[in-house]
Amino acid sequence: MDAAYAATVAAGALLQLPGPLDTTVGKVFLALVAFLIVLTVGRVVLSIAWKVALIAALGAGVFLFVTTFLL
């Protein structure tokens, strides 16, 4: 038996085994990783949205002040 044939047989045997992510624990792990990715992206988006909302509120406050007391 040569090395190439043995490697082919070993690869075929490994492909027939269930993957580690096909188990219940593997699916829970994938769900947690996806949840962490969503949290990370959400945190970045919310930090940007917070700054935009703060600038908009300050702009509206300045506009209200100018139109009420200066004009």
C-alpha cells in the first residue's frame, strides 16, 4: 500500500465522520459565536448612532435657542 492510497483512504474515512459542528454542542457553539458577532456589530453601530443623536439634539437645541430668543 503506497502513501497516496493510504492518504486517500484516510481522507475518505474522515469525510464520512460527522463534523464537530453537527452535534448539539457544536450547534450551540455556532449560535453563541453568531450572537457574539451580532453584539459586537451592534455595539459599534450604537456607538456611532449615539454620537449622531447627540449632535442632532445639540443642533436642534441651538436652533430652538436662536429662533426663540435671538429672532
